[in-house]
Amino acid sequence: MKGWIGISLGDVTGVGPEVALKAVAAEAPADNTKYLFIGDEGVLTRLNKKLSLNLPLKKFSSYGDSGRFFTVSSAEPLAESLPAGAAPAAHASVSWLRHGGQRCLRGELDALVTAPVNKESIIRAGHKFVGQTEFLSEMANTKRTAMMLLGTDERGRWLRVALATVHIAIKSVPEKLTAEKIALAIELAAQSCRDLGLARAKIAVCGLNPHAGEGGQFGDEEIKTIAPAVLAEQQKGLDVVGPLSGDTVFHYALKGDFDAVVAMYHDQGLAPLKAVAFDSGINWTLGLPFIRTSPDHGTAFDIAGKGVARPDSLIAALKLAAAMAARRG
């Protein structure tokens, strides 16, 4: 492990800079990791002082610099006070995300942790943008990626959910859901279990319709698309079952019957995940040529600047990124 984790600050009018600084302050004593904050130096310096964290931030010049906490920016300095969702903040968040991805692709960072951006603000500022997952996948020139959300409940039980489709309208899911997308999510979910060092990689696949279609009574996607995809992956030797009813499968996964669940659409997977790990959920992009994690929450404009944002999710994202980097060695 090189010992470097990059953190792109996201939208500075949200809670990203706050939770990033708080998370690093909390995690720094655990090891000798060096942190590269990719974002506005002025924002970080002022916030570091305001929160009384007193991290010894230094302007980055080279990877041989002494110290552990560095700042670098690829955007013009931002005004000290910006309204929520301001265009300059949106432009900067995209620039910093790109900068972090480029450093990872060059092999300069062990991992990239991305603070929340605001899609609406980015699009309004003139960018074509679906999400950070899609942005980094395009940068890496790969389409074989999937979003996994994972976290633990108050008893330490893990729930890991990979998504077959992500940021599309519900009405588009039946049309966009293909056997290829389901197979990719299954394969990447199984690989994630191996990457995590789990003893097995038992995957459950959700149905799309209530009761997994009830034998075709509530739709035929299970019969025509999902079941054949599961069978094909079983024939490849993967330990995968489904389609199973989405209203029960997460209960059994939380009990430990399954190591990961493949959900058919965004809210099918994220609703149960956030029910059990709202404050500590992690977004992990599977299939990238580098490690990328993120907190599983948004910019939270309503509490930005108040100093009350909880860093739990970003701490969890940092821990996973560091653990994965150590495993890759």
C-alpha cells in the first residue's frame, strides 16, 4: 500500500467538507495513511479552524512531502460564502471528482473516497451528469461496473446490496432491465465477497414484481429475464439463488443466509439498506480499476454549515477503502 487516500470534497455548499474533515480526524490515529483532500484550500482551512479539529493541513507539492494531511485543487478558488447549490460549487465538485479519478488511474492513490455532490446543481450548471459512479466508470473506460451499498445494523450484522439498474425512472426499469445487467451485478457481487475476504459468496437475486411475479400473475420479468440470468450464473459455478421475493429476501440476508443481494432497481435495494444502516452506509463502486467508496448520503443542504453533520458514513467509507487497499497490497 502506498499509503495515500484521496478525498474529493463534493459540493462545498453541502456537508461534504465537514464530514470529510471530521472523518479523517477520527480515523487518522489508527494508522499512518496520508490523506489528500481534493478541494478548495480556503474552505478546508476555515472549516478546520471552525470545527476546532486542528488538522495540520499542508498544500500538496509531491508524494514525498512530510506530513499526512494535504490539500490540492483543480478549480478556481471559491468565494467564502456561496448559496446552496451554487454553480461555482457544482463546477468545482466535477473538477475535483475528475482530478481524483485521474490520480487513481495513474496509480498515485490507493483509493478515492468521494464526498456528496448534488446532481441537480451539476446539471443546472451545464454538465451532462448521471452520478459519480457513472462519471468515474466513463473516465475508466469501462461499462462493467455496478453500485454496491453496504452497512451494518446496531448488532453488527452486514447487509450488502448490488444494483442491476441505478438512476432511472421506475417506469423504465422493466424495459432497461436485461439479463446482461443482472448477470453483471451477480458476478461483481460475488467478486466483492471474495475481495472482502468472506468465507463464501452466496448471492440472492430479487424479483422485480411483488412475490417475484407469483408465477407470472404479476408480470413475466422473473420468468423471461431474471430466472434465466440466475440459471446462467449457476451454470458458471456461482452460488446464487433467485428470483426471490423482494419483501423477504433482505430479512434473510441480514440474518446471514446470504452474503449479498442483487436488487433490480435503486429503491428496492437502498430502502432496506438505509433502514438498517442509515448513518453508516457505504457506496462502493464495483468493477472500477481502482478503489472508490463514498458515504451513502447526499449534500444535506439543510444542515450544511451548522457543524452538526455526522461523519459516520464517511468514516465507514474510509475504513472500507483502507481495508481494501491493504488487501490489494
